[in-house]
Amino acid sequence: MAVNLDLEAPQERPHPAVDDFLMWLTVERGRAANTLAAYRRDLARYQAHLARRHTDPIGATHGDVLAFVQVLLWVVGLVLVVLIGAIAWVVLRSVTTPIADAAETS
């Protein structure tokens, strides 16, 4: 099964339900500006995902939500693979560098 990893949010107006939710977070929950910006960005990505599936936040089904979670898990998995590779490179470099330095001084 192919997974669309495009998480770019289109430049379209947020769904009214998204605006209502962000307003609720602001007024009722007193969330900080950075928190609201993160929610706005993530909800825009979710809305874009739903648009590619020809639905909106109100019409979203369990399958739509699961498909979005699948995309997020793929992205997290890819990031983890890159991170583990970088850590392995640093560890191997730190282990082999002292050996190479010792060989040069002998």
C-alpha cells in the first residue's frame, strides 16, 4: 500500500471547525501563541490530507484518521532511520578515530 508522505499544508482557509477549536484553545484553555501556531500548522496538514481524500474535518471517517496516523508514523520512522544512522556514524567515528590516532603515533 502506497503512503503519500506529502505533509505540506495548502494555502487555503482553515475549516470553520478548525477556527472554532483554535478559538476555544485560546479563550477557554489560555494556550500560548507558539502552541496555537503548532496546532494551526498541524491541523492545516490534517485538513490537506483530508482534502486529498475528498473530505473535510466534519466528514472524516475513522479510516481517514487512521490514514493520517499512518502517514505520521511513516514520517517518524524515516526520521528515526536517519537519526539512528547519524548516531551510528558518530559512534563508529569516535571508536575508530582513537585507534587510527594510536596507529599514527606508534
